[in-house]
Amino acid sequence: MTNSTKTLCPYCGVGCGLEVLPPAQPGKPVNRDSEGTPIWQVRGDRNHPSSLGKVCVKGATVSESLEKSRLKYPMMRDSLTDEFRRVSWDEAMEAIVNRMQTLRLTQGPDALCMYGSGQFQTEDYYIAQKLFKGFLGTNNFDANSRLCMSSAVAGYTQSFGSDGPPCCYEDLELTDCAFLIGTNTAECHPIVFNRLRVHHKKNRKVKMVVVDPRRTQTAEAADLHLAIKPGTDIDLFNGIAYLLMRWGRIDTFFIDECTQNFSAYADVIRHYPPELVARNCGIRIDELEKAAQYWGDSERVLSLWSMGINQSSEGTAKVRTLINLHLMTGDIGKPGAGPFSLTGQPNAMGGREAGGLCNILPGYRVINNPQHRAEVEQFWKLPQGSIQPQRGRTAWEMIQGLETGEVGFLWIAATNPAVSMPDIKRTQAALKRSPFTVYQDAYYPTETSAYAHILLPAAQWSEKTGVMTNSERMVTLCPQFRDPPGEARPDWEVFAEVGRRLGFTEGFNFKTSAEVYAEFVQITEGRPCDSSGLSHDKLRTYGPLQWPYPDAWPWLEGEDLEQQNRTNKRLYTDFRFNTPDGRARFAAYHSKGLAEPTDEAYPFVLTTGRLYGHWHTQTRTGRIPKIQKMHPDPFMEIHPQDAAKLNIEENTFVEVRSRRGKARFLAKITKAIAPGTLFIPMHWGALWAEDAEANALTHPNACPTSLQPELKACAVQVKVATEEEWVITSSESEVQSSELRVI
Ligand SMILES: Nc1nc2c(c(=O)[nH]1)N[C@H]1C(S)=C(S)[C@@H](COP(=O)(O)OP(=O)(O)OC[C@H]3O[C@@H](n4cnc5c(=O)[nH]c(N)nc54)[C@H](O)[C@@H]3O)O[C@H]1N2
Ligand SMILES: Nc1nc2c(c(=O)[nH]1)N[C@H]1C(S)=C(S)[C@@H](COP(=O)(O)OP(=O)(O)OC[C@H]3O[C@@H](n4cnc5c(=O)[nH]c(N)nc54)[C@H](O)[C@@H]3O)O[C@H]1N2
Ligand code: SF4
Ligand SMILES: [Mo]
């Protein structure tokens, strides 16, 4: 078909290729959604190397979400109790720039913050870094990846000397044994799961082990499901290491030649005998032995993980103790093996490349390295010392800065923190105190629009051209194929114009996103994520390409191109790592357990997560009838034993309380969850259900290294809800309802 566009699914980090076609095709009825609006047709792109034509329900239905409830014009108001009024871009920009200038002079640049997102394209991310970290001189840029990938970033960086998942999806079809830890891959990375599942079904010798406190759809497919107690992953990993050591199933050559710090690690793991580990994890000794046996007996072990590992107060330690097992057995740098972090959002990977967290800089550089700062300053033609030597505020520290008054300007883009941040009542109260909040989003209303002084309409995926990187380092160009609604503009364009209006005319003089990308790739030259050979043109001509992709690589065709592309599928194939001495580092961590253990008053561990059909705070999927039907209501999973003790019946309301707040859900009684543990999906904010916010309960305590909050566990109590006790008094809900009348 000549008028089709090849692009990338804008939802999860699997990064499936899509082919989209206009609503009207010759000789066929116009494609329409259930309300009769013409919508683009979507199908899997068979030529995309990551997904080979497959899509899940989210990708397949994405075009149904693109027209509804869009924010079309800039809007402004003086205070949160006022109604919004439509303003011109010029007026909105004036107000933003004036505010930024005033604050820089009165409070200094650190009073300014931007909270961005893994749903930015790389160009958006890059311009935001240049503006904040470079020209404004504050490192206060953080992204929702802080809540998502920062433990993986910290773990990789400390173990290997730099960030970067070393594996590729082909490994899913080459492995002998896949360990899936803290990942509900079947629902959250369905096409990755699909590839692994086909391989697993076809080859009886291939093993699949799932480590998750819940019996998820992923666990259903496993040869072995270890339903460990939440927060006991380090016990498990050290326990497996203990057995591998005892059985002599370790790669001493690899340990001697390619790693450091093994003896400190060996000192730790001798404290993890099977009896103790099984007890701590709440599993049987034979289950633990079986897991260790699968690992030890397999030639090629692949581990896959996501939020069950990262969203933890010991997230970095969890990642590193998992990597330890790969180093111990030499399961890295070869086909079918390696520690593979599954990225959440479509371009969280691109964000890492562009320096999109408060502690990093573009090109896999880090703020606290003077040479890295100097390189970036030089590249941006800024005086030495322009980039501050200390990291900026994390997402949560921005909330704290609103509480103390140190943050005077908060610019939120492509994330919905009034739902997705931990301790949401505290977050909402802080947002309410914010002197000046700019919120740049594609949709209206969202829960966060209630807390904005200025709303800026963003052109989203399909309405702008830019680049995204998926979990396997595959870079795909996402071309514009529809017009943005009203006056919506691409994020990078807005950031660049603010840069120019602040007087940084030269640094932000870009006309197209291709120009922005061309500058960005140069800053990656010679770095682990070297993309200097990539450009919009090249990606348009060749299709998706993986990094590293140095500039020196010639434009090739046919077999030669395929050969070249094979060389960068995996990292560390020469067993040399990005540390100064080329050796990977073992980490010696003991298990610490949960930040908020259960006690008599709060006897249950609450865990939170995702469902197959919904995407996060529902700004898109909540507006798609098919998906609404799949998951109509928020709920709470509880084990039959616990339900019986508390007289809780199926489908009746329960009230859940933590030290921070309360919420109410329909009870779903299931043996899929262990006794003592509860599960609530994260998808329902104030606009989609009354008082069913998972984050009313969660806490912000974070991993001391990655600063990623422990969204996967908090202590709660639960009881049958009685109507009389349920008084909704929150002042935030008043803001919400007045807000809803505006447009
Ligand atoms: N359908 C859908 N897919 C998505 C998304 C979505 O919103 N919807 N979002 C995307 C994003 S941004 C992300 S980050 C990913 C997240 O993808 P996943 O991490 O797979 O999803 P979650 O449901 O958040 O959590 C995964 C599992 O961690 C388990 N868990 C909880 N505590 C522990 C623990 O202590 N140890 C272990 N081992 N496991 C534990 C939970 O029971 C849960 O099943 O999904 C991406 N894909
Ligand atoms: N309890 C609990 N809380 C969690 C988690 C959990 O597991 N449990 N997971 C955490 C994780 S891993 C994540 S990633 C976060 C996700 O949380 P959020 O980032 O808050 O989730 P989204 O709903 O994806 O919000 C993205 C917003 O960006 C807008 N948008 C889409 N495209 C564009 C664009 O191109 N430009 C602009 N400007 N806007 C756009 C959408 O309309 C939407 O409002 O939630 C975190 N919170
Ligand atoms: S698996 Fe992820 S990237 Fe692929 S279609 Fe589904 S949501 Fe999109
Ligand atoms: Mo995420």
C-alpha cells in the first residue's frame, strides 16, 4: 500500500512496529470508531525487526484514542480556583518566560523544575536537557523514569561501568532458560512474552522460571513459579548463588578474567543457605533448588525484569545481585544470555541516551563526572562551569520543594503526577501550593490539569516527527502522519521557543526535529550509546536500527547491511565492560527487606501494578470502549483465607488504609495472590473512579542509590467498607469537579 506510514507503537517499551493507513481506502468503507469518527487503520509492521508484525490490543486500538478529549489551545488562569481562559501561544510563552526570568534573579535557577516523561521523543528530551541543565544552569530535570527505570540505570552503571541493556529480542528465541523476575510480561510486554512463549512451547528443554508474589498470566506459563514474599528477591538471588557455588556450577575463568570484587560477594552469599532462604522467601527448599538447578544446568540463561525489581527501596541492590548471577556463570555477551531490563515506556531508553534524569547528561554521561560536564559544556558552547556539579531534584524532591517553597516554577510534561506519584494526597496538596505550574499534555482534562496555572497543548505521537528507542536499543523514526488538533505543538518546539525567548537564540535555533536529532547524535559520539551514524534520513531509508551505530559506519545495502547490523545486536560480546579496567563489578549486598514492614495495625503488604488493556492513568485507554469493557472497574485481589477471616465477599466493597490515606475497591477473591498480600491496579485516578487511587496508599521511600520509590510495597489494613464511614472530604476533589466544567 503506497499511502501507509511505518512507525512505532507509542505505548510500551517493547516498541512494536506499526503500519498505519488513512481512514479512507479506495473501494472500502471508511474506518470509523464506535462513535462514527473516522480513524486511522493500524496493523503490525511485518518488517519491524523487534515485533515481526505482531501487536497487542493497545497498539491495535491506539488510533481510537487520538481525537477524543484533546487539549487544543493554550489556557491560563491566575489561581487554581479560577476558571481557565483561552490565550494565544504568545501570551502563554510571555507569562512562562517572565516567571522564569524573575525566579532566576530572585531565587536562583534551582527554583525552576521540569518533570518530563519516557513518552517524550528523543528530540523533546534533548532540548529540555540543553535548556535546563545547560543554558539555565539547573539540573532540576527529572522524568517519570525515576519511578520506573532508575534502578536499572543505576544497577547497569555500577556493574558494567555504563547504562545499557546488553541483550536483544533474538535472545528470547536462543535461550535455554529464561528467568522472569518482577515482570508480568504477558500483560505488560505482550509481544516480548509472545516471542519467548513460542520458543518455550517449541523446545521442551527450554525452561521458564517466574519470580513474582502473584500467580500472574506470566506465571501460569512457567515451568516453575516462585511466589516469593514481596521484597525478598535478594535473598533468592543470593540463595541461588549459594547453591551454584556449592555445586561448583560457576565460571571461574570468566570470574578471574572479566570481573572484580568476587571475594566480597562470596563472603556475603555464604550467609544464604537454602533453609534460611526458603524461609525468608516463603518458598520450599526444593523449589529453590530447582531454580538453581535450572540456572546451573543451562548453557545460556536470560533474565528479564521490570518493576518488581526496580520499584523497590533496594532496587539497585536487586538489579546488581541479579547481574551477579550472570557474572558468576558467564551468562552475558553471548546469544541467548544476559541480564535484560524490560523498559516500561516507549522512549524511556531514548531518555536515558539524552540524559533525561536529574543525575545524568546526554550520551550516557553522569553529572558528577567533571570530564563529562566539560564535554557537554564544550559541545553546547557554554562557559566552563555552566553545568552544576551536583545532581538536581528527583521527581519526589520536586514535590518536597513545593512544600518548602524552594521550588517556585514547575513545568510538567507528558506525565500525570496527580495519579502516578507515590503518596498521592501529599503530592496533590503540594501541587496545590505550587506558585506556578505549567502543564503540557495532549489531553484535557487529566487529573493533573486541576493543578495547573497554564495548560499547553502538546502534539502527540502521529502529529509530530521524532525518534524513539525500545528495550533492545532499536531506534525507530516515528513520522508525522496526522495534523495536530487546534494549536497543539511538539514538545521540543515549545522548549526551544522558550529558550530563544529567554535570550539563548543560538542554542535553540532549530527548524525541524531532524536538525535537533542531528545535533543530539553528535553528542553521543564515542560513547557507549554512540548513535552518531544515525539520522532521520537514514532511519527513513533503512528502517529501524540498533545502537551502537557510529558515524564511521558506511551506508550499506543488502547482505552487507545485515552483516553490519548483526555486529551491534549485543553489548559486551568481547567480555570487556565500560569500567576503567574493562572488568564488570560484583556487588556484595545483604537483603534488607521492605521499607515499610507489616505490623499489627497494618498487617498486609499491598502491591500495585498493571492490567493488559489499560495504559497507566487511562488518558488514552480509558477512552477506548473495547478496553473499558475489558477492565471496567478498579478492584483489589485478596486470598480466600484472608477474605474469610475478614468476612469479605466477592465483589463487595472493601476499604484499604495505609498510614497515608485510604481508598475503596471491589474485592476479587483469588488464590493467585499469596495470603498476607493484596494487589491493586494503578490505573484509576480521580477522573475514572471515586477514591480508588492505588497511590493514596503508597509511600515515597526510595532506594538510596537510584532514588526510585518503592511503589511495589506498603503496609495496609483492609476491612469491609460500610457506607456511613465513607465520607469524602478531600478538598482536592472539589478542585477536580470545578475543573471538569471548564471545557
Ligand atoms: N498493559 C500495560 N502494559 C504496560 C504498561 C501499562 O500501563 N499497561 N506500562 C508500561 C510501563 S511504563 C512499565 S514500567 C511496565 C511495567 O511492567 P511490569 O513490571 O511487568 O508490571 P507491574 O504490574 O507494574 O509489576 C510487575 C510484577 O511485579 C510483581 N512484584 C511486586 N512486588 C515484587 C517483589 O518484591 N519481587 C518480585 N519479584 N516481583 C514483585 C507484581 O506482582 C507484578 O506482577 O509495563 C509497561 N507496559
Ligand atoms: N502505584 C503505582 N504507581 C506507579 C507505578 C506502579 O507500578 N504503581 N508505576 C510508575 C511508572 S513505572 C510509571 S512509568 C508512571 C506512569 O505514570 P504517568 O506518566 O503519569 O502515566 P501516563 O498516563 O502514561 O501519563 C502520560 C501523560 O502524557 C500525555 N502525553 C502522551 N503523549 C504526549 C506527548 O507527546 N507530549 C505531551 N506533552 N504529553 C503527552 C498523556 O496524555 C498523559 O497525560 O507511573 C508510576 N506510578
Ligand atoms: S506490546 Fe507494547 S509496543 Fe507492542 S503493540 Fe503492545 S503496547 Fe504496543
Ligand atoms: Mo514505567
